[in-house]
Amino acid sequence: MKILIVSESDAQQQQSPNHTTERRCAATPATVKKLVMAKADVSVETNAGLLAGFTDEEYQEAGATVIANRAELLAQADIVLYVGRPTLDDVQHLSENTIVIGHLDPYFEQPLIEQLSAKKITAISVEMLPRTTRSQKMDALSSQTNLSGYVMVLNGAQALGTILPMMMTPAGTVKPAKVFIIGAGVAGLQAIATAKRLGASVTAFDTRPVVAEQVQSLGAKFLDIDLGETGQTQQGYANALTPEQMQKQKEGQHQAIIDSDIVITTAQLFGRKPPLIVSAETVAAMKPGSVIVDMAAEGGGNVEGTVPGETVKVGDVTIIGSGNWPNQVPKDATTLYANNLFNLLDEYWNKEEGQFVLDLTDDILDGCVISHQGDVRNAHLKSHYEKSKGA
């Protein structure tokens, strides 16, 4: 099979006004080499990995063909690997039955998914991978979110006018910075661990009391707010709160926020707009020079005053809404993501024939293949599309 890795760094390929140049790539020379050994015919678009630190020569040495003509490559490919998703122009060049894999953002990219479906292109959305033990090695959402937690702490520390650790010197003692992290999922736990390693005093909150032990095991304090019954989904995500619970959360975390030097919010609900959990009134009450890093900025933000893709000052508080956090550490992000995609392909690869076997009875593929043979096959996604058309 012909596998294509495209370049996503060209400004013409960007799909939103707040989108920064994509520096990651969907394959490394190491994963290309393994694909070639599995009898795949691999092509890489010119400079696809350059901004992540991988040269065309390295891909060629791994066995790939490096080609500049994107349209020609798209038309010939059996599988196309993306970090993000194809542009509408890309779809025009793709052949019927091509398999497209990437962060397709299907709940917010309805026109794209429907166009892929209309062309009978098989679309695999890595965000839709079920969170099971068998799929952990393919879980791109977790691998990239883990890096986000690390990057957000560094962003916050860089914008803060003080150091994070306690420091005792002949000139006096510097108290440790206080960091408050809202959400203890993959990103939140990594943010806690990173802030602790940098010497900060860390407090965290999550709507799921079950994660308190994980927070405390990393050396942080857990802020206990009684929200009543909350729980989590079967895949481990926090359930959406009721309006009453949201208000209780805002009130309960208000003091922790205004006492903190850095606040990091990580509350995201897959397929829905992120909840607004920090009000303008709370931001206004924060100490001068405080910093907020809003992980959910691209989707609308957890913080009133966040501007997607930008760092802004709201009074004396800095709110960082850069988005695409793994893009700031592109080499490691590429390495992890490329491994995720290779593991996904390898799981269903017929090594004797050099073919990807699309077994839709398999629980993993059944969850993440969202369009196939002209049909949007995910029932929840299809219902979402029908409701949006009727709205």
C-alpha cells in the first residue's frame, strides 16, 4: 500500500485565523523505516518533518520517496497520515477508498467530514479512539495532551515575574510560587508534576473526587469542593456539570485562584464547547502580575477574557491562550504521535501482503472509523450532524 505523509507547515494549509504554523509531522524516519520493512510504499512531501527537526535526507535514508507535488501524491495514496486534518482542497485530490488518519475534530468539522464521506473516503479520527488497555499505545490524544501539561507550566513560568521554587539566599528568602491547576486528567497531572519539579507550591481541583489520590501522590494538595454527584464517563472523562454545580465550583475555587500566582485550566468536553469556569470577577480579584494559562482557549476557553491564539492582559493579569500546545515541543510531539500512528497501522497490518486490513468488527476501529463507503458511521456523530442541520 502507498502511504503518504504530508507537510502541514505551509501557511496556505492553515484552516483558521488563529492557527499557528504546524511544526509537527505524522511520521519520523524511525517509523518510516518500520513501515518500509513491513512492505509499505512510503512517500513524504518535501520538508514535511523539517520544523520538527527531521530532514528529507533522513526520510530518504529510511526508505521513503520525497516528492514535492502534493496533488499527485494525494491522488496516488492509499493511506494519508495527518497531524491535523485534510484541507477541503486536499479532499478534491484524494481518490475513492483512500484512508485518511488524523486529528479530524469531527464534531466541529461537519462540512469536511461530510465531504470525505461523499467521496467515499475512509476517515479515522484519532480523537475517537476508545480508551482501552489495548489502544493505549495508539492513544494520540493522551500523548499530545501529556506534552500540553508540561508546556503550559513553562508558558506560565515564563510570563510570571517571579521564580517558582523557594530560594534561600544571604539577601533573603524567596517564597515558592503558588500554582493552581483546574482539572486532573492527563494534561492536569502532567502540569502538577512539572510545577512540582520546578519547586512550586501546587494545589489542584477536579470534579472527580476519585483522582484526589493521584493528585496527592504527585505532592500537590487537592482542593475539596462538594459538588454532589459528578462521576466520570466510561472512558474516564469528567461528566458535564449542571449549572448549579458549575456555580458551586466557581465559588469554591475563587479563593484558591486569587491566592495563586499561576492558574492553569484544563477543562475540556470532547465534542462540546469547553465550560466557562473562571469568571471576569475572579480574574479581576487576582493579584497583579498573576498568570492564567487556558488550555481550552481554541475552543472558546475556560476563562472569561481568553482570546484564542493570543496572550492578552486583562487588567494586571496575563491570560495565555496560545493553543496547540504540543506544537511548542515539535520534535518530541512528532516522535510520540508518529509512534501512535505506527502502532495503529501495525495492529491491523498484514505483513505478508503489505496491506492495512480495515476490520470494522474490531472494537478500536469501530470506534474511530467515522466515515466509510459514503456513510458517516458513528451514530452519535451522525445524530449531532442531523441536529445541527435542523437548528
